[in-house]
Amino acid sequence: MAVNLAPPDPASLHPVAGVELGVAMAGVRKANRRDLLLMRLGPGSTVAGVFTRNRFCAAPVTLAKRHLAVGGEVRGLVVNTGNANAGTGEDGLARAATVCEAVARSLGCAARQVLPFSTGVIMEPLPVERIVAGIPAAVADLRPDNWLGAAEAIMTTDTVPKAGSRRLHLSGGEVTVTGIAKGAGMIRPDMATMLGFIATDAQVPGEALEALVREAADSSFNCITVDGDTSTNDAFVVAASGASGVVAQSRADLDALGRAISEVAAFLAQAIVRDGEGATKFITLQIEGGRFGEECRRVAYAIAHSPLVKTAFFASDPNLGRILAAIGNAGIEDLDTSRLELYLDSVLVAANGGRHPDYREEMGVAALAKPEFTVRVSLHRGQATATVWTCDLSFDYVKINAEYRT
């Protein structure tokens, strides 16, 4: 059960002019489930993306990066679930290329104008014949108001589809930003998210869009973790169709559009954590007073990646020693622990190197028993801050991952 995350209302997901989405049942891994998504982009669209830095990156990641590097117009995105096509060598690249060629024939474009994406089990051959056979049904389903269906089609261990939308006014008129994402486990992005796609009908120059994608990733998907594992298939892509006729070129317009894209990305990123495998708690880790942002992030992730801390969160057990030990293990050699302050929500629980004298155990239990709470650490070393979102570690996380392939 996702933490305070309801399925999106289809009426809240605004269509993006110049973008159509179609889904199909290809039977990639399981029968009778929608597991294939096709996105068709109108002529003149610009596309930018960021991808996993895992050295075992999946074949579709390699191919998508190649196609983007060519610099031509992207006309289609194709996504399959159930199979990651990672750890598959040259054969995996050939299979991903075959999918791109099949999509290109259906859309009337070149294979290099198609970006492939996959998610699922690693080190298994991509059932390319099933995907190719499913493409006509996905093409037949193409329509601009299919964002919820698209969000459902890219789910794996997700329990809730993840989608968000915004409308905003730029100097030339109104534009739309709508996006979807998937992810629940193997979440510690080293670039972006597991799979995330955002589209806008604004017209955005390619270089400007690349900057917006990086900024959005850094403030959203690169600030989440469920279990500390970085996927081989992570990809976050933003497409700007330009179909609204509104050009985002001035600094003010690009800033406004960037904020909207980042807002949607942050919503999707937090939705991934809320739907973390087996999650029962959504935790905000707020680190302040660091010398540099990077050391604040190191402290946040030291807390977020500690199994002892995460299991204590699951039990609503304010075992403060676990949190302090994680902070002390963050690799800040000259950290003055006597100056550090630790808060659970607004409750000061540790200061001057130990338990605060006014702190009582029941205060910590009350904070951690809530489905959402904040752990705030003040380092008193400088002005830098960082925020990371994570979840607890429950019995169900182990069960889900133990049975993932069965």
C-alpha cells in the first residue's frame, strides 16, 4: 500500500498537443497485462534526456543515447516492461534496434528517430518478436488523452500509477506540462529516475531543454532512494513538441517552464518513494548547516541507506543511536559532533553529542508512528543544505524481492 498516494485522476492529466500515447498487451513477461507503451511526437519536437551511469547500462539506454547523439528529430519513444534487456551484450543491442526499426516502420520515420526503453528482469533475452507483434495495437491506441493508460503500462512492482500535470502561462500564452514515471524498487538514481517521461507543448531550443532536464533531475529524481541500488535502465526524458506555438526562449519563460517541469518531476520522484516496495513510511531527510551541498547529501544518504535506521523507522522505534551512528559514518572527518542537532519533526532529540535533556521516548514514538515525518540534522558547519526523500524497510520489501522472478 503506497503511503498517502492515490491513483491519479485522469481528468487532472492534461493532454499535451503534439504528443500521442498508445498502449498494448504484448505478453513480454505475463499475459493479459498492458506492458507496451508507444509515444508519438509531432514534427519539430525537441527531446533531451539523462541516463543511468551504471557501467552495466542496458542495451536500450545505450541505443537511446546513440540516437540522441545523432542530433536528428525524435518522432517516437517505445517502452516495454517485464524485461530490462540489460546484461545481454551485443544480442541485446540488436534486439533493441529491431524494436526501433519496427516502430519506425509503423510511424513512417527512421529507426534513429525512435528511442527505446525497457524495464524488468536483468540478463534475460528481450522477447523482441512479442514486442514487434504488439506494436500495431499500440499504434491503433494512440491518442493525446492516454496518459493514465501510459502510466499503468510502464509499471512493474509499482502498486499505483504515477502521473502529474501542470498548466502555466508564458509570455506567448498557455502551455502544458504532463509526465509519468515508474519505480518502486532498485531506487537510488545516479542521474534521474527508473523511467520518467515528461512532455510539454512549448517550443524549446535543444540546448535549453538539455539544461532544463538536468536541473529537474538534480532537484527531484536525484534526491530519492528506496534501497540504495542504482538500476541499469534509469532514464528521464523530456520532450517539447512546440505544438502550442508558444516559444520558451527568454530567460523568464525558460525559468517558469523549468519550474513547472521540476515540480512535475519532484511529484513523480516522491511518488516513487511513497510507492517504494513494502513502504509504510515516507521520510524527508533535511540536512542543513553543511559547508557544501555534497556533504549534506552524504549525511542524508548515510541515514537513508542504513538498514538499521530504516527498520527502526518501520517499527516506529526512535532508536536514536542508529541515526547518530549513520551520521558519524558519512565520511566527514572533521565533523564536530558536539555541535550537531538532530530533530524528529519539531522535536529536538539530540544535541551536544548526546540525548537532549528535555527529550522523552514517547515524543520520538509519536513522531515516527506517523506515515510521514521529517528527520532534520543541523551540522552547524556552514550554509549548505540538502533534502532527500526515502522510505522505511519492511518485511514486505524482502518478500517482494525474494519472489520477484517467481
